[in-house]
Amino acid sequence: MTSVAVAAEGLTKRFGDFVAVDGIDFTVAAGEIVGFLGPNGAGKSTTIRMLCGLLRPSAGRGLVAGIDVAADPEAVRQHIGYMSQKFSLYNDLTVIENLRFFGGIYQVPRASLPERLAFAISMAGLEGREERLVSTLAGGWKQRLALGCAILHRPPILFLDEPTSGVDPQSRRRFWDLIHSLAADGVAVLVSTHYMDEAEYCDRVALINRGKLIDMASPAEFKRTNLGGELFLVECRPLGAAIARLQDTPHLLDVAAFGNSLHVLVEDSAYDSESLTALLRQGGVEVSLAHTIAPSVEDVFVRMIGRTGGPH
Amino acid sequence: MWQRLMRMLVKELLQLKRDRWARFHLIVPPLVQMLIFGYAATFEVYHVGTVVLDRDNSQESRELLSRFSFSDRFRVVRIAHTDAEVAEAIDHDDAALAIVIDAGFAQTLRKGQPAPLQVIVDGTNSNTALLALGYLNLIVERYSSDYLADSLVRAQAAGPVQQPVRVEIQQRPWYNPDFNGRWFFVPGVVGSLTLVLVVSLTAIAIVREREVGTLEQLMVTPIRNYEYILGKTVPFFLIGLAEVCLVALFGSLWFGVPFVGNPFILLLGTVLFLFSTLGIGLLVSTTARTQQQAFATNFLVLNPMFTLSGFSFPIASMPQALQWLTYLDPLRYYLVVIRATFLKGVGLDLLWPDMLGMGVLGLVLLTVSVLRFKKSLD
């Protein structure tokens, strides 16, 4: 059995009457990457902040490295790294000054400090830029430097709160490679994101909406069990007439425009590509292509949020 | 603990070194303000615009009026010929004071009777008006005693006369023999400038970290509350000390204010004063989420502290309730200490209550802010 690094047990946070996080249960194992998905305001950040000891849970508890966070937040901090979307670095300090500062705050032993600093610099790809002021760095570099600062003390648990927002796709890709190499070394990673494509990089995804954990599964399983039907890609013209034709059709669950084509969700084996094409042609729509496709996490996500109600 | 604290200090000093704005603002504005205060902030009254109306036109009346012309307290701006001209000069703010001598002034005096002198004063600025009246009284008294002495001399020439009994006030101003207002203000400016600088710097420095998000980042590290707070306040404590030295030295060299006391007593007072100002800054920073809020709170806190400190308005003249309130104002104590060490040279035997006041305030403020700081993220 793999060891449990993070466990949330009925974790709840209320702000007055507003329930931001509503009795969430889940675990993250060592070496596992768990992705938090959910619309803005769903409670992702609040959950992470409770697990870091930044917020006190209203009910339930969070166990991090086996320690109850609310009971002893200080004891938890030596075991965790935390990075938020703000990349909280000191802009008026240089790369190396930021690293030395966080190294000192985390009390990295003097003997191993040079090696850790070198590792963080090479990980961030900042060799030769050690004396640059952080304010002059581009977003992707800042992001990797922030990660480097957060893991200087080699924490076994890493909390990342939308770490990739506002960073170009290439940097995001590179960042995820870093996350994977950390997980391969046994670091438990809990990461929130609103980029659906990033969900595919996670070992398991947890869908959160309105403070509740809707589902938690591997991306493949998540897509298999939650779509509740078959997905067709239909290329046709005009799109408006096609959508009008397909709405309120029996056994047809959802229609959504994706660029120049449609994603049509139907009940399992209610239609095949021929019957769907025939249906559309009856409505005077010109169909050039219709076939089943594997859903992306985004398809499932949109569908599930639709079912459980939109953001607060 | 030392490793983390040292890192905090190194970081703060590096940031300060890079912050050109802060460096400028720590040195130039305090000196400029010292100059402005030194020259402008004075309650003394010079060159009060005066209009005179002499209906007597006697040797006596001209002699009296000439004394006003020669005094640097008054400046005769207009010789009026009618009451209307007098009223106009005062209405138009050309003059704040009018001296009217009625016909028969000299005749009455020669008879040895008290002669009336009409004085009209613009009471809009009550302070200036009162002071001007005071100086006017001095001049008139001097004139009448001189006149009396003259007539006695003349009378004695004619035969022996009994001299009237008179009480004369002999002024012996201690510590500031010339009543030089600057001597009073310059040390006060040192205190109030330090208060404003240290409170704003401390409050803003922490709120800025909160705004940028680095505070949250630090909260998830093993750094302790007190390490963070010490790391934040020790640099400002040092800056505060340097600021006091800079401004005090500049003020006393430029304006020639003497320093007769024991510098170590002033140092002790300054240390205690800085504790309490750091406490106020920290407290402000725990209540504010943004730098604007901190600015606004600073304004709300600092202005009353300044008013209640006795910097310019005597505490003894305040209503009793406000007098009690001044005990919560560290500047009140520090002004006593700094003025006493500069001008009087008194020792701890007299200053210990003020030292104690600042120490207690500092301790309470710092404790409260450390306790509040812990909760402030939730």
C-alpha cells in the first residue's frame, strides 16, 4: 500500500453563511499527482489553503504528512512546499537572492545549500541569470523560479494553486515535466488548474463544484464514467440551423459548438453516424462528416458542471 | 531562529538598498520639513500691520506712535485721517491692529490723569491678536513709565515730591533667554518627523508584502511570527535611530539650538519612543489589507497624535478628557524627553515617568500587534 501524504476528512470552510468548501473527502498518495478541477469560486483554492494551514477549517480536518493541520500548522510547514498563481517572489531581489532567502527561511543546511541552489537554478533554466532582478524575468521563468523556491527544502508534499495561469503553453508544458519528475521522486502533488488539458497530466482528477467534490478518478475513468453517453463530432453547415434541429430531439443529451463543428452527445447506442446525418439532412443541414470521438476532460467537465449547476 | 532572522534582515536591507524612492524619502523630505518648520512654524508675532489715527497731533502722541514705528513687532502700514479709513484698513486685511489717539490726549496726560488710548484689533486670528495686544501693552507701559519718570524729574527740579510706589516685573526666562520659538520647535520636529516616518514605513512594508502575496508565501514556511516581525521591525528601528540623529544634528547645527543634556538619556528615550512607533506601525499593518488602507489609517492615527502631543498646543490648556487621552500618545512623552535633553539638560530623575510611559505603550502595542498578526490571515 502506498503511503497517504494528504488526507481531507469532511473538510469544510464557511465564510459567514457562505459554504466555500462543503465536507470534502479525498487522499493523495506519495508520488501521486492529483488535479483539482472546477470553475472559479468552486472552492479549490480554499481547500488548498486549509491544507497549508493558511485557513482554519470550520469543520472536518486535513491531515498532511500525518499531522492535523489545524492543530499544529507549524509542524506541517517543514513538510510542504506551496506555490500560488501569484508566484510570490520578491521582485526587487535577484534570482539568487530570492533563492538564498527562501533557503534560509526553510533552514536548508549550510552544507547542502550550494547544491540545492544549483539544482533550483538549473531546474528553472536560469543558469547565467542568477544576478537578474526577478522583476525583469518573463512569466515562465518566474513560475519555475517560484517552484524552485518552494522545493528548496525538498518537501515530500507540494501544493500548487493554479501555478500555470498566465503562462505561455510552452512554459506550461515544461512546468508539467518538472512536476512529473518531482512525483517520480515520490513527492505528492496537489495541483489546482482551470486548464482542462492539464487534467490529462494528472494521475487522478478531482472535480469540485460549489464546494463539493463531484467525482475523483483517473482522467480515463473520469471520462468513461461521467459522460453518460456517446460523443459525436459533426462537421456541417449552417451551424445555427443544425443546433436548432438537434435541440429537443429525443435521446439527444447535449449539443455544443466547438469551432466550426459540433460536439453532439447522445444516449448510448441511440444513434449512429448515419442516423445522425439523416436527422440533420432532414432539417436542410449539409453534413460533411459525422463520427464518434473520444471525449476530452473538457467535454466531461462542461457536461458535469451543467448537471450540478454553474458557479455560485 | 538566528538563520531565519538573519535572512530576513539581509533581505530587508537589500530591498531597502534597491529602493531609490525610500532612500530619497528618508533623507530629503525630513530635512526640508525641518527647514520649513524651523522658519515657518513660529508663534511669535512680528510686523503686525498697524493703522494709526492721531487726532491729537501733540508731541506726546507722536512720541507714543513713533515707539510703534520703531518696534519690529509692528509695522505702521497706514496713517489714517478718519474712522472710515481705519475700518477700511482692517476690513481689507491691510492692518490687523488700529491705534486711535483722540484729541486731548496730551492735555489729559499733562494734568497727571490717565489718558485713554483706543485700540482696535482684528480678532480673526485670535492668537496673533492676543500676542499683538501683549506687545502693545508692553510698549504703552514703557511709554507711561518713561513719561512718569520725566515728569517726576521735572517736578523734582521744582521741589521734593513723594515718588509713587510701583511694582515692576523682572523677567528671567530660563533655558531659552530670548524666547526663541525655534528652540522649542526644532526638537519637536525631530520627534514628529520620526513618528510619521517610522509608522508609515513599518505599516506600508508589511502591507506591501501582503498585497504582493509574499506574506502568504512566508506564512507557509516554517518562519515564526516573531522572527518575521523582528525581521521587519529591526531595520526600521535602525532607520529610525539614524533619522533622529540626522534630523537632530541638522536642526541643531542649522538653527543653532543648543544641546545641553546627556545624549545617552536622549538615546534611551529615542529607543523607547521607536518601540512604541514600531508598535503603532505594526498595528496599522494588521488592520489594513491594501497600501491605500494603510495610508488612510496612518492619516487618521498620526494627525490626532500630532495634535495631542503638545507639539504646538499646550496639553495643560486642553479639556480634561483630552488631557487623559494624551497619555496614550508616545509623542507626548518623547517631546518632553527631547526638549528637556536639548534645552534643560535634566536627568532621568525627572524624566523617568515619560520613559516609563513610552516603554509601557511600546510593550502593549507590540504585544497586541504580534498577537493580532497571527490571526490576520484567517
